[in-house]
Amino acid sequence: MLNLKLGVLLGCVLLLATVALSASVGEYEELCRLFKNGTKVRKPGTCDQYIQCYDGNGTVLTCPSNQSFNPSKGSCVDTLANSNKYCGNRCEGLDGEWVADPTECHKYFYCMNGVPLAGMCPVGQHFDERSQSCLYGVDSMCVDVNNICELVAENTKFRNEKDCAYYYECDKTGNHASKSCTVTSKKREYFDVESGNCVEANKVECTAHSKENVCTSSTTMTFKSDQATCRGYFVCKALYPVADLDPLWTQCPEGYFFDEDRQLCANPTTVVCTHNRCDGRGTMLVTSSSNNCHNYIRCVDNKEVTEETCHWDHFFDETVEACSSKIIYDKCCDGRD
């Protein structure tokens, strides 16, 4: 952790200059990837512009002349309290303090008799206004821009892109706190941004599967299912007597499922999996892991659409993607119900 006051005195890591607060303002439409559809986000470093979010994309809109965007109301208003914090001089009335640059995590201002002097944390560090110091990125709560909850309404929930089992929630003070869903060896829930709830892990598209409670202490390398997909698994390193807390996540090739019992990637019809059996399989009919091989699943673009049952006590034959009168003994479903 860098002591900013020492850094100012020595001049070794800071770039100081009197600047306009809007100098580093970008478009920021990409912030919408964190929020649900319909969220309105005040554009960082501005008062009169906001971003309308839909499907992870944003459209920048501008309020009528002489109006400002109020995130709490989700509309343009005549007067916005504390507007100097958002689009004016953030150092107004301050002396000898550091404040966050609202447009970037690693930037800040040193306030000298109300004049903002721009500073920058070392590479890989973020400015933390509460501790008045730079923190390593892994220890920082900054998400994309400083004080992100000043941009949206109170109680807004948004994604934690480092772990699908976690999310952030904004409070009335404009700060955000990290919250978690249930993660155990038997139950794994992920945050669904659209509903704002924790749901079954296989219901959420995720690229940051939770590493909590995955690996155990072992003298040999082991492979563990991610408990959310049929193809994904973690590589747990042999770190006995401690467990690997940072295992590598990877996937079986398309058309194969991970079998934890056999510790290998195998033909899907030989692997019991009740997650998304359409993962990596495009659009087709596939065998379900339920109802003793009588059920099948309709896949469209790698997602499960419906699960159906063959009639007249027929069995589903994945090799021809059809119901058959011959008895099927696929390992993924036989004897399970």
C-alpha cells in the first residue's frame, strides 16, 4: 500500500497538475455490461448526460438545456444536489485532502485550497478515498470507475465479474458492498442480474465460476466439476497439506462432458450431468439425465429449451436424435429414476 502523503512529498510516483475534472471523461457505454436492462447510469464526470442500458450495450443521452440527470429518480431535473462532486470542482471547499477522480479507478486529485491537482496511482493500484491511499487492485473495491454507486439509483445490484457467486449492491451513501450467493460442495448459486436474485448456477451464463469450496488438500493433482456446467472443471494443484485456493478453470472440447468419477472428458451419453446438457452442442436433440433414458432435451444455440418424454414407453436414441422402440442403456440416464 502506498502512502499518498509521502508520495506527494517525494514526488516519486505522482503526476501533479491543475486540471479540468472532465479531461479524462470517456463514453463509458461499456458500463452497461454490469447492470440489468433498463438501468440508467449517469455518465461519469458529467451532470447532464446519462447512459441507457440494454443487452449490455449503452446509449448516451443528454438532458435538456440547464437540466441534470438524477440517478435516484432516473430522470432529468432542474437542480442536482452536490453537483460539484460529479461534474464540477470535486475539491471545492477542501484543503489537504485527496479525492477520487470519478472517471478512473487509478486516478485522484489532491486538494490544495480548493484547487484540484491530478495524481495517479502506480500501475496495478487503485485509489481508495476512504483510506486516502492507493491499494493493490486485488484489495480494491473500485469497479471500472471510482464511486460507481454515485452513477445509479440506491439499492442497485450489479455483477461482480471476478466471481459469478458474488455481486455488488449500492447503499444510500453512494457506496457499494460485496454480497454473496450460496456456495457449498452440494449447492451452488450464481447472481442473476436481470432478476436481482441468486439462482441455480446453471441458469446463469458465467465465465468466472466460483472457486470457493472446490479443492481439498491433496498429494496429487485432481479435477473437480465446476458444478454449473457439463463441460467445465477446475484443475486442483497438489499443495498438501493445504488446499488449492486458486484452481484453474477450463473446459472439455465441444461435444464432450467432464466426468469427475473417471477424471476425464467423455462422450455425453456416458456422463451424468443435470446442468446444461446443450453446452457446446449447438442445435440438436440430446439425452436427458433423467427418467431412465425416456426423456430428451431440445437444444437451440447451446441452450436447453424444453425437456420432453418419448411416448409408448419408447427410449431416446441420441445417435439418431429420435425415440426408439429398442431399449437404451446410456450411462447418463439408465437406472437414475
